[in-house]
Amino acid sequence: MTSDATGTRDQRATGPQHDGPGQGDPHPARWRILGVTLVVGFMSLLDVSIVNVAVPSMQQGLHTSPGTIQWVVSGYALTFGLTLVAGGRLGDAYGRRTMMLIGLGLFVLTSALVGVAPTAELVVAARLLQGASAGLLTPQNSGLIQQLFTGAERGKAFGAFGFTVSFASAIGPVLGGLILAVAGEETGWRYLFLVNVPIGLAGLVAVARMVPKRPRESRATVRIDLWGAVLLGLTVFCLLLPVVSAEGGSKGPLLLLVLVPVLAWAFVRWERHVVARDRAPLLDLGLLRRLAGFQSGLLVGGLYFVGFTGVLLVLSVWFQEGLGYSPLEAGLLLVPFAGGSAVSAAVAGRFVTTIGRRLTVAALATIMLGAAAAAWLLPMADPARLWVVAMPTLLVAGIGGGAVVSPNITLTLADVPPRMGGAVGGALQTGQRVGAAIGAAVLMAVYQAVAHRVSPGAGLRAALLTGVALLALSLVMAVRALRTQGEQAQQTGQDGESRQDDGEHAQHLG
């Protein structure tokens, strides 16, 4: 069977590559479309971190245990991670616009349910559904970028997407603190979710009007790899459930970790079987292995979120429980991190195509420096003048953090074919969500254990240094990717020189 035939069948199974005008013509409104979809994506990503400062208020307002409230934070991350790849694949198959409207509509509905739920159990249930809807919505952004942009513009668009991911993660605690300060701590946490309703409704109108429909003539019969989705979902579930359960004090689900390698092996075997039968897989694993930098980018991003996410969570908890600050004060102390992250993400997105992996390496070293300085200096600082220490250390950490996510997304997804853009983008974000859940659990466990035995300040130092150690693993992978990139470039140059010499020799003989 020829590669052209394979490509034709695969495209027929996966659906068309573009939802917009002609495949060779850039959409005239592509930047405005990207702006609308990034605002929508920002909202779903914001809900991962915005509740961090509200955990004490929610526990008090709902009169429930810390373990139950932890599920409000971790449950969202669980279902978010479960549906990302499937959501991206559905977008590849049925169209980005369709899946954005479905995902956003469900996100608005579930946000309202969380905001009005009368009991902690109903809040948790609604949060689980909200996370699943966010998983359907978020990967459509990377798929749209693959469809609407090419060349240098694609790098800039991925830079904007990386900025959105980074800024949403960093600004969440700040916005959460502001909303609680305005609405009151006892019931104000409900507005963290209700604020999504008017913004989401406006987003629905904007998406319906601006994101292009799939041309009728390009629609095709689509077959989704259902068993692949089930196997991958079970793998992620068995990996994440023990993590989020451990945060709430439950150890029983840890046994599910034994199933992770078995299910992962079954998923890989099944995907190879699907490809061998010339059908469209959930993830074309052979393609991903051939893409330069995808595997290293996946590891760099996942390990970065392991170290980074828990740092902000632990800082929020220490500011409130360790020092007695209000949610607003805790959020404001994190403004330097959010500001530095926003600026560096925007700048890094512009230069990543010229600097490449060196930018990621430098950024990881910078966030490690800032986090290590915060770990050493914050516990010793005078609480009345804590901002004097927090501002420079967290600003440095934020500058580093913002310049990690944006370039890594650009470099990892730049060469992915549009027909797999949503699913592969979902896979990258699944790695980030898994990393975030693991990091939050590990760093909070370290903080609570040391704070209970020694002091909250000692707990903060131990947790932040643990985060630095985890970030060091991401740095190792980034350096390895940089070396591999250099070796490949050198080999390519040598091959080119060899071909040139052969041509000159042939001309001489002729």
C-alpha cells in the first residue's frame, strides 16, 4: 500500500484538516478567531488555580471536611485530564467549532451548578462535570492553531496559546482573592464559579459568529477509536485517582497504580492494531515518535507542571494558614509571579522560533533560582514586611515560569499535522494536568508533614525545595532535548555537504 493511499484513507477517517476556507488560503479573521478562542480557553484553565485561595472559605461555608473540599480542587483536575485527548480527537473528527460550542455550553451550565449547589457533595459532583466539559473545550485551541496558521505565524499563535496557559495558572489565586474580598469569604467562593456564566454566554455568541464552520462538501463519515479512548481514559484515571485521593487522606486507591503500566501497554498495542488495519487511531503513536521534539517536549512540560503547580498552592496555603493573611492578601502577594509570567510568556512567544530550546533551558534555570531564593528567604522574613522578600523572588520565578510553557508548546506542536492537532494537543495538556495533580499532592504532603512536626515556615521551605528538585528533572530533559537538536542539526549539515560533494564529483566526471 502506498503512503498516498494511506494518507487518503486516514484523512477520510479523521475528517478534513480545515474548518475554514480553502486549505491553502489563510483565514482573513484568523487572529480575531484566535483571540476569542483563547479567552474561552483562559476561562477553563483559570478554574484549575482560582480555587486555591478559596479552600479555607469553602470548607467553612459548606461545613465539611478538608478531604471533601480537596476534591473540589483535585476532582476538576481528574476529569479535566481524563477527557483532554478524547475531546481533541472529537474536534479533529467533527470540527473545532462544534466541539467548542458543546464544551463551552456544558462548562457554563456546570459552572452555574457549582455556584448554586447547596451541599459539599453536590459541589464536588458539579465540579467533576465541569472538569470534563473543560477537557472537551480546551484542546480545540491547539487544533485551531494547526488549521488556521502556518510557518512563522503558527509559532506566534502557539506563543499566544502558551501565554494563556501560563497566565491563567499564575493569575488564578490573585483573581480568586479579589473576588472573595469583594463578595465576602463565607459565600463569596460561589462567585468564583458564577462569574463564568456571563463570560461563557458571551463566548458562546462569539464562537458561533466567528469560528468558521466545516465546509459541507468536506464533511465525511467519521469513525472514532472508541476502545483507544476507553483504554487511555482508564490509564489516566488509574494514575490520577490515587493522587487526588491521597490529597484527601484516602490510601485505598493507591492500588490502582499497579494497573497503570498494564493499561498503558494495552493502549499502545491497540493503537498499533488500529493503524495496521488502516483505520484512524486516537493517537498516531508512530507519527508522534517521528516528530522532532514531541517526546522531549511532553516530558519537559509534564515535569515542569509537577514542580510548578504545587509551588503556588503551597504559597497560598502558607500565606493564609501559616501567617493568617486573608485570601486577598495572599493573592496580592502572588501578583509579582503572575506579572512576571505574563510578560515573559508574551516575549518568549516571539523569539522561540529563533532561539529554540535554549530559551526553555534558560527559563527553567530562572524559575529554579527564584523558587530556591523564596524557599530560603520567605520563612525568615518579617511577616509585616514580607512583600519586600516576596516581590523580587516571586518576580524572578514568574519570569522563568512564563518563558517555559509558551516556547515548549510551540516547539512541541509546531510540526503536528492539522488532522491530529486536537488529539496531540490534548495529549500534551494531559501530561500537564497529570503533572499538576502529582505536583500539588507531593508538595502539599511535604508541607503538611513538616509544618505539623516542625513549623509552617519549615514546611514551606521543604515544599519549595522539593518543587525545585522536581523542576531540575524538567531542566535535565530540556538540556537533553537541546543536545539532541544540536546533534540532528549537525548531522543534517553533514548530509547536505556530502550530497553537495557527490554532485560536484559527478559533474567533474561528466
